[in-house]
Amino acid sequence: MKVLQLATFSSVALIVLSACQPRSTLPPPVAVVIKPKPPEIIEVPAMITPPSVVTVKPPPLIHYPKGVERPRLSAYELRVISDKIYLNEASSNPDKLMIWAKGENFASVGIGHFIWYPAGEPKRFDETFPAMIDYFVKNNVAIPSWLATARHTGAPWKNKATFEHAKNDKEFRQLKMLLLNTKELQTQFFFDRIHESIPQIVKLAPPQDRKRIIANYNALAHTKGGWYPLIDYINFKGKGIKSSERYHNQGWGLLQALQEMQPVEAGVQALDEFSRATQAVLERRVRNSPPANNENRWLPGWKNRTSTYKRSLL
């Protein structure tokens, strides 16, 4: 039945109209609300690995130093940590899922803001998004053909200006949708990175510090909620093993945080001590940084983030 202009109906006509339709479904004859047409959705054939996988198990090929706890992560922990990292990095806002920060020469994409350099740019910081693209393929996630090519040629945006201009492009929206659909898989990638990095970190640590680093790492591994700070920090500030990620030969990654920790037992005290150590390492980074970088402006946000390590998410 077509609806004529309500203003021309008499009260009798309204009664007749009401009688012609089921009372259980007829809305009150008030204002007609016309909803805007929903925005176009770019569909991307992106499927995460089947949800039947309950436990993420590390691959068997990595040789662990004696006494180092092998990581295990449940599906529930994966989901909770994924949500927290998305909140930390992107405020759980899809519009902040892909950014190009002022003064940077790379894009930051995904829930953990993976670094992705365009071709020809110097790579001072550890570039992680190409490895994430490989991880998509390894886990049977369908990706656009242009992304498979860009994995080898570099980010498709030359600089921040071209990145901002491309936000309405089909390819940009495809990547954004892919990243939204694979949040837990991205967190699994961070988790696997912890698994792969711990033997490297122990090997590269000064010999006199190795025993304490292993003990502190194991204390966190045996603490309820201990995987979140480890996973978040290695994504946040890296492994701490690259010589280019240092000021005055002092780094700020996971190696330095574990090295900074005082000996501690598993439990809430391990969470507290890791939070304190990460803040100390980041404060030292700011003190050592070139004044022109003005890194002090980031420190309050960094400390807010590392303060979340004190509380178990589980």
C-alpha cells in the first residue's frame, strides 16, 4: 500500500488505513524517517583460520635455551589480548587502523600498527607488515592480488600526503576491511613473534644477565595474564636486538625490559615489575634521544600504556 502525504489524511482515513494492516506490525502514524543509504562495502575474501582451534601451539623447529618456558596461549586469551591491543594502538576505531604519523617515513597498519615502508625509504625500525602478509597467506587468508605484489615492492603510498589522498581508493578500503576481519590472527602473529624472539633475546643478552632474563621471562609466562604485557610490548617497542633501534648504544625493546627487571617470582609482583621496567626503559630512551625528536611528547602516552601491564586481563 503506498503511503500518501500524512497531512492530507482525515482522521477517518487514518482509522481505515489502520484497519487494513495487522495491528501487531503497523507503526504509529507519526514521523516518517528516511534512513540514509548505507555506505558501499568492499567485500574482501578474508577468512581467519577456523575457530575450532582452541590452543595456539608454537612451531616445533625453534630451539629453546635450557630452562626457558615454551609459550602456550588459549583461544580466550588470544581474543582478549587482541581486543586490548586494538584499543591500545587504534582506540578500537576502524578509522585509526591505518595511519601515517607526522614526521614518519612509513605507514602504520593493522591493530598493532605494523610498520610498512614504501620503496626506497631507509628502514631504521623493524619493518613488520611484509611478514604479516606472509602470515596471512600461510594461514589461508585470501588477500587482494595487489597486496601480494606490494609485499615485495613496498607500501603503495610514497609519503603521508599520498597516503591521506588514497583513503577513499578501493585498494585502501580493501586493506582496511582485511585488517578488520583478521584482528585475532594479527595477535597470533605477535604471539608467534614472542616465541621466535625469546631464544634470540637470550642469546644476544650479556652472559652475566642471561639467567636473570630467563627467570624474569618465566615468571611472566607463569603469571595469569602475563602474556598480554609480553605480546603487547614486543609489538609496541620491538625485540630490542637491532643496533639501529638504540640511542647511545642503549635500546628500549623487550630485551632491555627483561634486563631492567629485578628478580621476581610469578604473580602480580611480576606484572608490577615488568610495568616498572618498561617505563624505566622508555624514560631512558627519551633522555638519550636527540632533542630535535621531541620524544618527550610521547612519554605520557607510553607510560599510560605500560601501566596497563600491572593488571591481569584474565
